[in-house]
Amino acid sequence: MLKKRKAKTLRILVCNDDGIDAPGIYVLVQELKKIGTVTVVAPDKQQSAVGHAITMSYPLRMKEFRKDGKFFGYAVQGTPADCVKLAVRAILKRKPDLVVSGINHGSNTAISIIYSGTVSAATEGTILGIPSIAASVTTYGKVDFRFAAKFVRKLALRVVKKGLPDRTLLNVNIPPLKETDIRGVLVTRQGRSIWNDTFDTRRDPGNKEYFWLTGGLDEADIDLEFDQAAVRKDYISISPIQYDLTDYAMMDVLKRWNLNDLIH
Amino acid sequence: MLKKRKAKTLRILVCNDDGIDAPGIYVLVQELKKIGTVTVVAPDKQQSAVGHAITMSYPLRMKEFRKDGKFFGYAVQGTPADCVKLAVRAILKRKPDLVVSGINHGSNTAISIIYSGTVSAATEGTILGIPSIAASVTTYGKVDFRFAAKFVRKLALRVVKKGLPDRTLLNVNIPPLKETDIRGVLVTRQGRSIWNDTFDTRRDPGNKEYFWLTGGLDEADIDLEFDQAAVRKDYISISPIQYDLTDYAMMDVLKRWNLNDLIH
């Protein structure tokens, strides 16, 4: 019972980038309520591919959002990173024990991680000193989030028990399969697949040209050590990620470039 | 002469996040024209702190932008990353030899790198296989970009001569000083200073609450190995950065977490 009470005292902040009315966040919140007190602070509308954007030039506004006639959370006119900042710095009285972002409808693997609002919310949690998880189901098609949400609940407890390093979060990608069809969990690294972007060039009714981004992920990752390969092979992928972007090996190379010559 | 002709054949794509009409990009373009053919594709308005956002839900529109009565470049209703993607995938006939993003008015050091539109444009160049440089002058006050632009021109030539690794770009921060007051160039790593965000809570004329993000960088970086410390001590900081966010050390730890237990 002590254990149960202890778990129940967990304070969990939930965010996403699909918007506060998305099914993925709803199913996630139902699961996380089993292990703690959940506060939802999420964008009022879809914010996919916003990267780690924050809002500085405009004020943020926030509304209480109701679902099925009950208070569900705070809807913010802002980005996922805005939501987490606002929650931690202005809404919550105490720093939460955990930030969970998701469950995103669509993969956040390989290069997509750097465009991902889902990951950025969890990154912001990490920056603010809170263990954080980003979770996605790897399909854009119709999806049942229940297995993924259960998995994330169990992973959240594991994270609370084990802890995470100061500047590291977990990026979890779950295939849209039944529990019995999942082949296992793999600890992975960020894949190297990039988007083969193309722009669809069109003309509006006034004959003005516009461009629409399209294209898919080039599947460059074959080895199961990569997140994108793992999910394609029906594994749950968990990548520890961090936000020190320094290329340490290249520092030594650059030191031999005689860069002081460039000043004069 | 051959050398000069060779340099002149450089094709350089210039972007920024302060907007195509910002002084920093204008001064940069004047310098880069001395070494190559410059194409400017930049946001039509300020896009600071947009992170690595891209526009997928809306089409992109583009206009020719004139400065002093002459064609200066293409102004895109989009983010810095959008601009680079659109330039490389739809506007330019050939892939450019170099992407230069900036010159930003304000630092892009430490944690700010992950929020930075300036860096994201250069990152997008790198993703697309083009050696890329992000450049910033480290003040929000009044600034003369000329020394910084000259430095970036010389650095650009050095980058073309030496090359960069496939997934690495250079993030350059230049103090707002005269050439003679610059103490040197340091090769640095991303600092660990974060923002001590606070939200200014206000009420609008209709008595509705709104929040405005404010606060400054906590100066946690003392050692000159960090970008933020270097620029504060009047050095030009050059950090090689990359976008594989994997925390490799943590992968080994996670493999001992028995994560397969969490499926059932």
C-alpha cells in the first residue's frame, strides 16, 4: 500500500504537439492517472513540426479545456515548448516529477526528431530539470493508442525508479500493433534517414504560385541499432537523447585551422 | 586569377531568421558577393526562436524582395528551415556550395542554439549535404555588422577549402567589438547556461489574463571552452555542431533496464 500511495503522489505534466483535443493525449492521460496526479498543459491546436520553437514576440494565452463535460487541462495558444515552460514556471505550484509528451500520432525517429514538437516538449522538461519522456505511435493511419499508453505508463514508473541523467530524455516510438505482435523493446540510436523533400508547385485561383512540402522518409537505416529500423521491424524503440550538439571530434580538427588568421 | 575565378564560381545560399529586410543579412550579402554568386532566400518577417520548425500544414508563398530599388532575394512566408529547403529543392537549379545563415542580431550560444532559427537554417543546409555556417553578433543593442560580415566571408573561404564532415556545421558567435578589441578566435563547445524564464502575467483591457515570456541567460559557463564564456570574454566563438542527439553512454545503461518486461 505504501508503494501505491507513493506512486499516487507522482506529479506528472503531460503535453503533446497534436493539440489538447487529440486522441493520443487523452488515452495517455487516462493511463497516467493510475500512477499519479496529472496536469495537462498542451497546445490548443496542432503544432506538428514546430521544432523547438518558443513564443517571445507575442503573449501566451491559456484556456481551461473540457472533455466529456469535465476539466481536462489547460489549452495554450503556443508551441509544445511554450506549454512546458508555462506549466513549470507559471501554472504548477511545484516542479513535476515527470514530463510525458504524446502520445504522438506518427513517428518521431531519425531526422524527424529535430523537427518534432513532441520531442521538444520533453526536451524542455529536461532543460527544466525534470525527467522526461517523448512517446509516439509510428503510423499516420488509424490507430488505437491503448497499448502504447500502457507501455508508457510502465516506462514512466521505471524512469521514476531508475532516474535519468541530468540532460537526457527518452524518445519512445511504438509500432501500431497489438501487444502480441510487438517483437520486443530495443534501445536505439537516432537514425540517419532524412526526408526526400519535394515541393508541389501549384497556382492559386489568382494564378499566384505557391509551394507545398511533401515527400517521405528515405529509409537509410537498416541496422536495428537505429530507431527507424527498429520500429519498421515491429520493435518498440527507446532512444536516450540529449541536446549538447557539440561535435567534439571536430573541435580538435578546427583547432588546427589557424582561425586567428581570419581576424585581420 | 584562376584562384579568383574559382572563388567567384562559389554558389552561396544566404538565409537568416531576423527577416530578409534585416541589416545583418544585407551586410553579409555585400561581403559574400566578393567571393561568389549569392542567392538570398529568407523569411519575409522576423522568425526568432522558431527552432527547427518547418511548415507542412500550409503552403509556402514567396515574393521577390527589392532593396534600394534592386532585386535582393526571395522572401518566403515561412521559417528559416523552410527557406533553405525551398531554395535547394525548388528554387536553385544546382545545389549551392555553401549555406550561410545570419548575421543574426543576438547570441546563439549555449541552450539558445536549440531555439535558434539562425542555426536551424544552417542545420537544414547540412542535412541537405551542403557545408553550412550560422553566424551571430552577440548583442541585442545597436550594432555594426561589418567586421562580423568580413570575418564570416573569410571563414566561408576557409570552410570551402578545408571542407566539413557530412553532418557537422559551424556555429559562429562574434562579439560586437572593433577588430582591434577582439581577443582572438576560440573553438568552443555548446555552453550549459539555460534561461531563467519567468512569465510576466498581465491582464488585457477585457481583464483576460495573458503571459509574456521574459528572463535572461543564467551565466553558468565560466570556462573559455564554452561558447557563451568565450564571447563574454571578447573572443569570437566557433563551435562545430551536429544533430545526432543520441546519448551513447546512456544506451548502455538503458540496455540493463530490462525493458522487455514492460510489454506484458
